[in-house]
Amino acid sequence: MNTTYIALAMRTNSTVVGTNLQVTPNLLHATLGLCDEHFEYSMAKSWLNAIEELGDMCWFVALASSALGCDPFADWESYLDRHPNSPMLAEAIGEFVGLVKKSFAYRAELPYERLRTLLYVIAGRIAKIVVAKSKFTPDELLIANIEKLKARFPDKFEVDMALTRDVKQEADAMRAVLS
């Protein structure tokens, strides 16, 4: 059976993958990035590494927010106080990913309002983690992330710079904000 599994499985692959134009490249990039950064956060080897990954998650929240027309950073420190039954970080990211996947792979209608709500939850959960586990504010996390990105990309994004990073220089830029 195992030698034919792939062929049998592909018989049921969606024939409309990628045809829902509501799922823009930036929204798909943000979705993949949230997954990747949450994994890296869960595997962080140090406090600075964990903070770095939370900041990177914020960058992908910003990318998704740009694609969906919202700003979850406007009141991210208090959002969960008004919505205490919101899902936890991993659950919110998982639901976000699932909704984007269904739109991308099955051409389901993109549920804009739910996705926006989940971005508010994700940003709020990140803010709560930062407050609970550090002496820094969530806004300082954003500043540290931007400084790290300035160290990596002094002028603008460039593929070579994204692929060949100076991790020490980036960490130093973050420490300058967080010390």
C-alpha cells in the first residue's frame, strides 16, 4: 500500500488551490510567517531569542493587518482585558492558518472580520506574554524588532541580506533598546 499512497492521496487534492484571489501573496506570507515564528518562539533557547521571535510574530501580524485593513497594535495592551475569553496564542494562530488555508486551497470565502479579530487576539496575547515575562512594554518589543530589522536591512529589504544575516549585529540592536 505505501508505494501507491502518494498517487491515491493526490487523487483527492484540491483542483482550485491558489485560485481565490482574496488570499493575496502578503496574506499567505503572513500566515506562513506566523506559523514559523510561533515554532521558533516555542524552541527559543534564551530570553532574548524568545523576545526576538515574539517581535518577528508582530512583524507578520503587521503584514497580515496591512493585507486585511486593520491595526491590532492600536490598543493591543488592553484588547484581552475587554475580551477575556479569547483563544490562547497557539489556538488563535492555528485558527488563522486554518481559515486562510480553506480560502487558499478550497476557495472558501475569506472571513475578513474573524481574521481581523484573530490578529487582535494574537497581538494581545503577545503583549500579555511580554508584560508577564519581562520588564519591558509591548511597545518596546516593537521598537526592538524594528531596530533589529534596521540592522539587517539598513535601507530596504534585499533578498541577499535576508538569507545571510549577522545575528550578533541584530541581537546587539535589540539589546540597545531592551537594556
